[in-house]
Amino acid sequence: MLLGRRQLQSWLTLLMVAHKGSGRFPNPLVILAACRGKTLERLTALEGRTRDDQEKAYVTGMLSLMETVLEIPLAQICDDLHLDADIRDALLHRSGSLGHHLALVEATECYDTQAVMPMLEMLSLNLEQLTAVQIEAMTWANGIGKEI
């Protein structure tokens, strides 16, 4: 993975400023992408995964909405950033551990409780853990939006 967390956060800040448009607020999709990134990072941390795995999770969540934000195909974004295969597979196919975490987050965003509960079980997580992580991530992401 060539893109480190600090570079990605700088890129996120730039995106938020660039996509403010004529309004006072950053693009809500960029805030949602930041929230996804932090949620995936924290879920990975709950599993006791390495810091490198947590960073990959963060990058996966952050990039998951960039196709919509930038209006560039996600496969091209993956190619341009030379992402590791596990991040690429998660983004393009929702496969692997990162992909399963991303699918869980997307299901919660759609309030798909029928999908969320089996996913939590598969990932050995519970609803209380997921809720706590999401609250933390939303608070963090909203803080980024206020800084801009």
C-alpha cells in the first residue's frame, strides 16, 4: 500500500475543501467516507488485528465512496493508487476480511437488520460493539467536517 494514513487524511482534507462547492459545508459523502474509514479501523482493532491491518481498514472505508465523490471508476482509483490486493478485493468485490467489514457497514447504513445480524455473528462481533464503534466514528468524522 503506497498511500499512508497521514497522506490519506491530507487528501481527505483537500477533498472536503474542494468539494464544498458554493455552500459552507463539505460534501456529506466525504464525511461518510471518513466515518466508514474510522468504523472499519475500530472494528479491526476490536479483533486485535495489527496496526497495519487497522490502517488498511481505514483506507478501505475511506476509498469506498470515492467513485461517487470523484466520479471516477473505483477500479481506476485502485489502479492509480497501487493498492494492496486485499484492499482492492474489498472495494471491488466485498471479499476478504476487509470486504466483509465494509459490507457490514454498508448494511448498517441501509438499516438492513436482516443482513447485519448474520454478518456480526460471522465476524464474532455483537451489536453493542458495532454501535459503540459507529458512535465513536461518527463523532470523529463530524469533528473533521467542523475543522474545515
